[in-house]
Amino acid sequence: MGCGNSTEQQVLTFPPHVSSLNSGTTEHLNGVFFEDAQKGYAVGSNGTLLTTTNGGIDWQKTTIDTSYTLTNYFVHNGIHYVCGVGFIGSGSTSNSIKKKKVDAFVPVFTNFVASNGQVLCFGGTFALNRIAGYCMQSDATGEKWENPKIQYLWNDYLYHSEWYGKAVATEANIVLVPIRRADMGFYGIYRINTLTWKEDTVLTLRPIIHRGIIPNWTKCELVAMAKGGSSTVVAVGQYNGLLLVSKDNGATWKEHSVADSTSFRDVYMTSGDVGFACGLKGALLYTQDGGITWHSMSSGTTNDLERIYFPTPTVGYVVGDNGTIIKIDLAGN
């Protein structure tokens, strides 16, 4: 979720200053999170967990009890959460995270969302004859994970996982989730009420049919969403520069074009106006008008970029392949 509207009262520098940070690893990094301006975490392949206490200047590797790929780090009410391939862990600090028992077959957990005073973890699988999508709910301590609050069957809906699917909290007790039909019927977005667990489809994307028979799915597959300001939500797709904007918390959507060569992985809004998106081959873009218009900026790398997080309205971090960590500074420093 974004950092509120405080950027709208500040003088910002565009394009922002971008610098490369030394992560000390060549592992692929899939997730990044900061507790405050100085203390942050990055996670990735082979159980990689990096920590910094000085705003990313130095990173240290922390041992965690898995060698599988990690996808997301999250801190809520003093509890530290990590998820990844067949893994949900929690602890009071990054050094104390332990794997928790989850009664579900989920090869990949992709992200955490705080809603209704609880932490939710989303994930899924493409395996035949198995449950295909999950939303798990933690207790207040992070120790116990309830049986899935939501299960999408293989012949029903599938939460988009594959390392980079990202749901987002948009209003009190409301979470938006990117989904797809397992039988390739359509892609779209689910609106979940985390008080009643009622689910509604708020967006349906169907393929363009070529020559009467061949479906083109490249303008359908959404992978991540971000909330900005009081009512802006931006969703990005995996192929062909797919980018959608809602100005009413996801009730209605409009497509806004960017370069067709862009393959997005993540999007992050720091306010209702300012936001960033990243993707394959070092793609990095920004918007100043709430997602309507997007401008490319140099990331200084051709590595794939996977996740964005802004601990403050003017400083953010992007992580990606081969240990890539990029700092974005909107104050021009």
C-alpha cells in the first residue's frame, strides 16, 4: 500500500535520482520491505534474507530455516513474516523467524496483506486435481495459520502466483486479488470482504480472438496492484505493457497504454498522484498523474526487476535478479 498523500505537499524531482546499492549477493531477489527509513529487508532465492539498518548502504545476510526461494517479507504489529516456496515463517525479529505449520498444499506463497486486524498470506499452485489458490489467515502472534479462508478450485478460480502475484488492501476490510480462470476462460480481479469473506468479481479481462480461433491472452494477465491516495488503485500485467487504473477503489477500471515491450512485475503508489512500476530487463517507470501517464526512466541495469517498496514518500527501493537493489530518491539526493 502507498504512503498516503504527503508527497503532494513536497517538491519532488523528476525523473528521480537512481543509484545502485551493493547487496553483497548474486541471488535473485524477489521481495523488499522496510520498517522505517533505515531498517529494511530483502528476500530471494536459496533462502536468502538480507537486512539493512542504514537505509540500504550495507546489507547483511541472515540465516533462515529454509533453502527454498523466498518471495515476500512483511512486518505487522511487531511480528516479522516471510513467505516463499512451500514456506510461511514468522518471528519477533528477522533473526528469530521459524517455519510455521500450514495445513495446505501450496507450492508458492507470494505476498502478505494486513486487513481486519489480521495478516493474510496468498498463494497457489497450477497442479492438476489440487486446490489451486489460497488465502491463509494468521493469528495475532503469527504462530498459528488457520485453514484456508478462501480456496479456489482447479476448475474454478486461481489466485495468480508464479512468484510475483500481489494482492492489495484498498479499504477497511477489503482486499483486491488478481485471478485467472484455470480453464483459461478469463483473467480479472476479485474483491474480497475480509469480515464476511464474500467475494465479487470487479474486473473481467477476456482475450482478443485472432483468425476466429486463436486467443491472445497478453492483454489479460494481471500480476500486481497498488493503492495510492484515498481511492486510486493501479494494476499491472505480465505482458505487452498492460496497465489499468481505478479511481474508485477498484469498482471501475480504465486501461492506460505504455510501451508494448514492457513486461511488468510490480507497481507501487506513494500517493494518489505519484507511483512507480518495474519489470523485466530493468524496466522502471513513473507516473505523476495517478497512473494515467507513465514515463520511462533509467534503472542502470538490464536485470529483471521484481518488487518495489517506499518506506518514505521520497525514498524507495527496487530489487531484482542477480542481487540487484536500486534506490530511488525523489528529493534529488
